[in-house]
Amino acid sequence: MGYLQCGRHALRQIIRDASSQRCSGNVVNPLLYSCQGLRYRKLEVILTTSVEKLGKAGETVKVAPGYFRNHLMPKLLAVPNIDKFAYLIREQRKIYQPTEEETEEVQVVTESREDKIREYEKAALRLDKAKLVLRRFIDVQKAKSRETKEVPLELRSPVTKDDLVAEVARQLCVNIAPENVHLPSPLARVGEYEVPLRIPKSIPLPDGKLNWSLKVKIRSR
């Protein structure tokens, strides 16, 4: 107990002497002075990205060591304020962040009705000129039991409107709706077909054409 009390009195005396020396302008033990302020010391860091309520990208700010270690540094939001990092940040901002004078204004251009009609017309012409090729499995049992080879092979699963719409989007890069395809019954046999298309009358037909159609060729796998 006596040693503990003596240790406490000695520690108090050291702190009291250090405080009096600091007030009188004398030099204080650097180790003791740094230990006294270690808990409240902040770090200077350079922000790589704008952080709300802290600063903009490229600015130097002071933060708590724990905040930098646990939040800013793992997410690469800031780097220590030392020469090599400061140089890298400056060079990066020159390359990737243009100045306000160099920033271009982005204008939103709205499509007119005439532009949309021209796009629809191009898509309709593409559908009319192209040929859709599909490969499907055939029904083997019916293929063996057919009377002659001239009889078309029957498919294992018929081609529906939804199949045609999906293939048009995949092969021709044109989006159409099932309502645009006039297919009273699914295509159940191998062969070539001309499927009528229901295109709005506002889109003019090519010369010599009476209606829009899609050429489809179904082959066996």
C-alpha cells in the first residue's frame, strides 16, 4: 500500500511540475507532452471523393484517427496528407476532373413525332426484308411413319407468337409485340412461311407491297 501511495504522489508531482514549467515557458519533457495530447490529436488527410459534411474531393481536412482508420481509409475516401499522396491527387484531378470552364453542358433532346415515325418505318422495312431462321427438334415417331419424304416434318413443339417475337428481338434487334404478329395457329411443321404483320397504317408501305410480312424459315436440328 505504501508503495502505491508513493507512486501516486510521485505521478501527481510530475504532472504538477510539468504544468508549472509549461506555464512559465520552460521546456517540458516531449514524451510526457505528447502522451497528454495523444487522445485528442487529429490527422490531416486529403479527400479523394467529396464527403458530405466533411469536404470536397482534393481538400485537406482534419479527422479523428479512428474515423480515418475505420471509415475513410477502407473505402479509399481519403489518403494521408504526405507529399507523394498529395502529388498523386493533384495529377489525378488534372486528368479526370475538368475545370468548370471545360465542363460541357448536356442538353436533353426530345424526339419529335416525325423522328419516331421514321424509326418505326426503318424497323418495319428491316422486318419485311429479313428472313427469320429457326431450328427446332422434330417429332421422330411421326417422321418415321410419314408416307413419303415430300410430307413436311412435324415439330416436337410448335412455334408460337411469343417464340417469333423473341427471335425477332434476338436476331433482328427489333422489339415488337405479339399483337403485331398475325398468326392464327402455331407453326407446326418444317418449312418456309410468310407471317403477316400488323403495322400501323401511318407507316407507308414500300412500292408494290400490299401488306407487311415476316419471312420465317423453320429447319430441323
